[in-house]
Amino acid sequence: MRIDLKTAIELTSEEVQDVFLMFRDIGDDPLRVQESFRGMFPKKIAEAMGELRALRRRAAQKFQMGRDMYCTKPLLEQASSEPVANHRAQRFAEAGLTVVHDPCCGMGSDSIALARAGLKVKASDKNDVAVEFARANAEIYRVSSSIEFTAADITTDPPGKGAIFLDPARRRGARRIMNPEDWSPNPETVSRLIQGRGAACVKLSPATDLERLFELFPMPDEIEFISYRGEAKECVFWYGKVASKNERRATMLPDGAFYAGQADPQAPVGELSNWIFDPDPALVRAGLLGAFAKEHGLCVLDPAIGYLTGPKDIDSPFLRGFRVIAQETLDPKKMRVMLREHKVGRLLVRKRGIAERPQTLEARFLPKKFGDRQLTLLAMRLGERHIGVLAEED
């Protein structure tokens, strides 16, 4: 449902907060809870409470205090997860900055992270509901004294001088906006806002082609791709004082490992060796796969696939390693012979460039147990060939 400012203010009131606390630990019976809400509040408020209660379960997966935070579905989907926001905020703090503008604050996750890192934040958003929720969320994290909230549209009321963090909205309702020119604020506005500032950071989609972003945004001093638990989360353009001396950086969270250097996306191509490695997506998206592979004596099996291979195991958080046991073409009969020979009882399938689902391939190649071993099948397309590599994860 669409939340207006009046409803948002009601949701953040002490009366509603007390009721949320009362029902916080009640089991998963949304109909019963919704009935109770309707008996205590007007229909519109009760429905909004029911929706917020459901969203808080999802928010708990992104934020430490997610079970108590305020959001709408679009605001939650746009918000940076807490570990990623904390990482960026720490970079602002380490650059020696004291005040940061956050004029697309949404539900406040980045403003809160910046404040927790010791900075003063001037936060705003053109969505007055977002500002109300962000203010309430800052109180939950006990950093409201460090954040100044304002309802303002940066296209007509831009922030003053100083460091800035920009997170253009890439959703319209439940729909993801794929064209960067339709993001809000658009690239032209973002470019104008960061011009002449000593420090700026722009959060962008990791799925958007970098060359396209270069056409639309000022060339950054540093490009960082961030992954969280193996999933690419953000592309970040850093400008000025907050940028490091590296052209590109790949960062893995939550452990904070990073690999940095000059862009070098193309690793040498080679034949399958004793080990095969699945690189972290941040390394690939950052255009650092080639540099990393050359440094560690690795080759790529196929530029379109991204799997690396080498004669020995490599100890790196950026690699998921598999010891090669055997390989065969993805022919069901040949695959069954291979799996029977190695006494496989359970098969975990990972695939690249193959249309079928992993579960379909597992059922086709392992219709019954051939033993007790649990192994991994790396199914892939190499040029015109479809092969399966039977391997044991390190």
C-alpha cells in the first residue's frame, strides 16, 4: 500500500511503537496479528502496521536493528545493507572528513552508517515519508543528534558545499529501472552536484555496463566493486579526497578483504589443470581478474565463463577452490559412468553458460547413488563444447 506522511507519522508514534513491541515475539500468524491491529487502530493504520511488520522481517536480514526499523518496500529494496554502508562510511571517516551531505537518504541507512563512523550528516530526500522514517531509524540507532534531516528535492534545492554521498533511486515502485538516464537524480544532476567538491561518492548498480556509466558520469578517481557473501552488491564511484591511489578496487564483505590495482580484465586462456577456481564477482566486475590471475599464475578456461585454473591450490579469499578429479563431456551416459567410477552419492552442481537448472542436471546425471562421496560438478560451456568437471571443494 502507498504510505502518506500522515500515516508515516502515526506509524512512528509512541502508541504504535508500544503495540509493535507487544506483538514483536508473537509467532508467525499474520492474520491473527492483523486482526488485533484492526481492533486497535483505524483500518488504514492497521493495514500499514501489518505491512511494516512483514517488511521488518526482511529488514532484519540487512540491518542489525531491522526488526524495529521503519521502511516501505521500495525504500528497503533501495537501501544499502548495513555492512556495505558501514564500509563506505569508514572510508569517509578515514579520509579525515567531518561533515557529509546525503541528499538521497531514503530510509536513512547510509546516513546512520556515516553518523556511527563519527561524521556529522546533512540528510535530505524529496520523499517526505522517507525523511520521517529515516529520522525514526536514526533514533533507533541513537545517532539522531549527529544527523540533520530535511525534506528537499536536490534538483531544485541542492545541498551546500562539502563532501557528498549520492545514491540515485534505481526503482520505480516494485520495478527496477535499467536505464541509468531514468534514475533519480539522473546522471546530469549527479554530475552537477559533484562538480567542484573535494570529496564525493556515487553508489551505482553493479549490473550496469561500466562503459555506459563512463558515458554518463564524470570519470571517477577510483572505482570500487563490493560483494557481500559472494554476491555483487554495488559499484561505487569515488572522487577526490575519499578516493585511494588505486584505479580499481574489489572489496569482499563481511571480512573486508580487498584487491586493488590498475584495470586488467583479461586473464591468459589455458587448459584445465589440477585446480579450478570460482573468483568472487567483485574481482570480475572491477576488471581486475587479469591482474589477479597473472599475479597468481592462473589461466582462465574461457573468457566468457570466468573460471580460473592452475596447477596448485591458491589461498585467497577471492577464490573458491576445487581440486579436479575428472572431466567429461555433458553426455548423460558418459557422466553416469564417471560418477559411478568415483562412487558419487551426492552431487552439488554449479553451472556457467548452461541453460538447465542445477537440480535438473543432478537428476539427469545421478539418478541413483553410486556410493557415499559428495562431490561438485562444475558444468560449463567452453566455446562449442559442454563439459563437466568433477571436483572436490577445498
